[in-house]
Amino acid sequence: MDYFVNVTLTGLTQGMIYSAFALALVLIWRSTRIVNFAQGSMAAATTFIALALIQAGQSYWVALIVALLSGFLLGAVVERVIIRPVEGGPELNAVIVTLGLFVAIQALIAIVFGSSFQSFPTPFGVRGFEVGGSTIPLTPTSLYVIGSVLITMALLVALFRFTRIGLAMRASAFSQEVARLLGVKVGGMLTLGWGLAAVVGSLSGLLIAGGGFVYPAYMDSLIVFGFVAAIIGGLDSPVGAIVGGLILGLALSYVNGYVERGSALVSVAALVILIVVLLVRPGGLFSSTTARRA
Amino acid sequence: MGPLAQPTGSQRTHDSAPTSRLELTGINVAFGGVLALTDVSLVVEPGQVHGLIGPNGAGKTTLFNVACGLVRPTSGRIVWRGEEMRRLRPSQLTKLGISRTLQGVGLFPGMTVLENVMVGAHRHGRAGFLSALLALPTSDKDERLLRERAMRALTELNAEKFAGRYPGSLPYPVQKRVALARALVAEPDLLLLDEPASGLAEDEMHELGELIRSVVSRMSVLLVEHHMDLVMRVCDQITVLDSGKQIAAGTPEQVQNDPAVTEAYLGDAVDAEADAAELTHAEGGRTHG
């Protein structure tokens, strides 16, 4: 029983990170109909910025904030400079551009920060809380991960639901032309959307790095998991992305915890889930099938 | 008399400075060598409803799109409020005091009716991105004002009870009213209506006509419409297009009695048969006389 709870909690924690990454993909897909394959290396870049600050003696929290802000800046600049020319064009162009960006940023990280494995700190302990003499499998770090993702999501919901800017961003996502006619500066909203998405992506990158090692390609597996989570949710639905992330996190954690040599099967399991979802419900769990054509 | 009268005369033209006059002069539009519009001119006077009619493919929608910056004319002048618009952009429209509705409805499917209308009132908001993000009190107040303004527009159009619903769950005529509320909430000086009566039943069309007449005290209206009886009832001036050319202009009576108009409608293919029937109907069976 303890083991089950432990595996479940691990799955939820990991799932939260997948959710955040999937949410970053979904935000961009909704507003520009582009799958941002560069999301992973963009997040890796900001994690390395944080690491450089920490190594220079700054606190984890200063590094976190600077990383998130630089994520916003990076996302906005990437949209304005690199994505804008291919927006609204053939889908393949955007795919090639984001794939190229993915490789380029990863190479840039290796040039600037080196390609060796470096340990990334976590602000909280990884030992479980003690309740009544026995250790429960809930750690301060997993609480931090779950809490920070939840807070970020709550802020995003508040922004989209309750502010004029959020309203304009949603309008732009549904129909750029109509939004434009209503006086919405659609271009600015797209830039903002990419910036916010990159912040969420950066957060997931920082969280998955915490207590582990980082190297230029350390986000590669998260790209796969985040993408699968987004597809499970339907690619169009932020709520779907979050639920998709949690489902995937749990599923992979159970595979890892209960299947013999499961740890080697985790990536395969993710792809199996992807294929099953695409076969059974190609629109994802949270979107009407007709909503997605691409 | 002449020299004395002159200053007062010019004074008056200045006073009644075209606050909301739209002048399109000598508009030509070519799509890849095909002339969609040839030398079309029209003036929407302040406080008037100006109708734009013509058989299918006459260029009504193109001219409409010129008026709101979606189509850039090959040549010609667009003067709004006495100023020439050289590079009119769709996103500047509401700031310039121009609202347009779309053929169909064009509501945002994933947003509630109220939110849809709030986007229309967008330009009236004040709070910047930072205060919105940090949920500062200014943003709160800003959001509440938008909400109230949107609610008033919905109430004016008798659609306030649908505020929390999603457009897809509403009957088409209600959606059209919401779309109209979204255009009106920006409090424009010029309202561009693109086939507002399409898909409406007789009594709904009648209501629409009364609504259009009631907003004219606040703004001028340019109306593209197929339903002749509506056009004849609500318009002060009408411009008739056929094959990209202006074939008639004037009051509803003048236009109805213009032989060129009858010919354009009757001469058109099967598509326009219904229009033609309506036109003859609106003429009160003149052909029999």
C-alpha cells in the first residue's frame, strides 16, 4: 500500500511537470496553430541561465525569477523575429522552423555553457515528511513542484478569464481576423502568448532539473512526454493538457514501479499511449474531433 | 450679398465638419487583372443609413471591405471625418469609430456571449498588461466597466438573458443580435452592416429594421443587404452596383424607378431571381402598370 501511494505521488509530481510543458505547447498551438518543437531547448536555455546565476552565488529564487523572465523575453523575441514570417503560411514551414530552432538553441547552449553534466539544486529537501514516527512519501520538493505549477496555472486562468488582455488573447486565438476588426492588436497578443507559453515551459524545465543533472539535451524526453500529454488532452484545450499530463505522469510512474525493468520501458509506454489515443480518440479526450484538422 | 454671405457659409461647413462622413471617391479594385470595382464613389452622410445593393458578384462586399481596410483599393480616395485614410488597417477601425459586422455571425465559439461583446468594447479599456497581470485594482475596475458596458449593449438588443451562454448553443437570430451588440458596444460613429438580415424570419427582420433606424441618431450606417423590402424601408440613400460598376444612386424611390436597376436585377442569372422578384414586389407591381 505504501509503495502504491509512493508510486502514485511520484506520478502526480512528474505529471504536473508534463502538464506545465503540455500547457506551453497548447497555448502556442491555440493562438498560432504551430507546434513549437523548440519549446524544450528554449526551456533548457533558461534553466542554464538560472544555473549560471546559482553558480555565481545567487539564491535559487533570484535565479528562478530571472529564468522565468528571460523565458518570457525569449518566447516573445522568437515569435516576433523567427515565427512571424511563417505564421499563417504552410504548416510544414513552421514545423521546419521550430525544429531548426530546437537544434540551434541546443547547440548554442553547448557552446555557451558547455555540454557536460552539471547538477542543478533544488530549494527543498527530497526526504519525505515524518508523520507519527513513520516517513510518508510526500517530499517538500514534490509539494513545491505541485504547488508552483498549480499557482502558475491559477494565474494563467485569472489572466485569461478576468482581464481585458486575456479576453483579447482568447479572441485572437479563436479568429485573428474578427479580433482585428474589433480593434484587438492581434500581433501583440501573439507575441504575448508565446512569451507566456515560454514562461510555463521554462518553469517545467526548472522543475524537472531540480535535484538532478542538466546538459544541453536534458529536456529531450520531456518534449516527448509533454507532447503526448498535450495530444491526450486534445492539443486545443488547456484543461486537457493538464489532465493529459497527470494521466501520463501516473501511467508512466506505474509502468516504472510495477513492470519488470519498467524504467527502460517508460519512453516506449508514452509512445504506446500516444498511439492508442490517436487510434481511439484522435481528437484527444478534451476536444471535439472536428475541432482538430491538422 | 455674395461676399457677405461667404464667411457664414464657410463657417457653417466647418461647424458641421464631417464628423462621421465617409467618402469613397473613384475606387478601383483589381484582383490579379480582374476588375472587381471600377470607379465607384459613394458618400455615407452623418446620421443616415446608406444602402449598398446589387446582384451577386456586383462587388458589394469588395467595396465594403475597402471601407474597412480589408481590401486596399488599386486607386481611389477614402475620406473619413474629413481625413484621407491612406493606409487604413482593420485593427485601427474601432479606434477610428468604425464598427462592422460580418456576413454570418463571426462570434468567438469558446467565449460566452458576454465575453464576446466585451471584446467589442475592448478599445474602451484602460488597464495595461502589467496591471492586468498583477491584478491591480485599476485592472479590476477596468474589467468591471467593460462588463457593464457589454451588459448594457446586450440589454439594448434584448439578449441580456443569454449573457452566460456560449454562441453555439443559441439560435441563429440570437447569435446575429449578439454580433450586432458586439459591434454597437464600441459606440462607433459609423456602423458597417454586412447582410444583417440573412437567415432572419420576417418579424425578426422587421425588428432589425427598427433597430437600425433607432441607432441612426447616434451613428451613420452603411448597409449591404439582399432583402429589398428591408433596404427600401430603412435606407436614406442607396447605391446600386452591378459588375463592379455603379449603375444607380439616390433615394429608395429614385433607385426603384431607375430602369438600369430593374434591368440589372432581371438580366442577372438564376441566382438573382429571388432578388429580382423582391425588387419588383417592392416596386409595387410597376411592371403591370
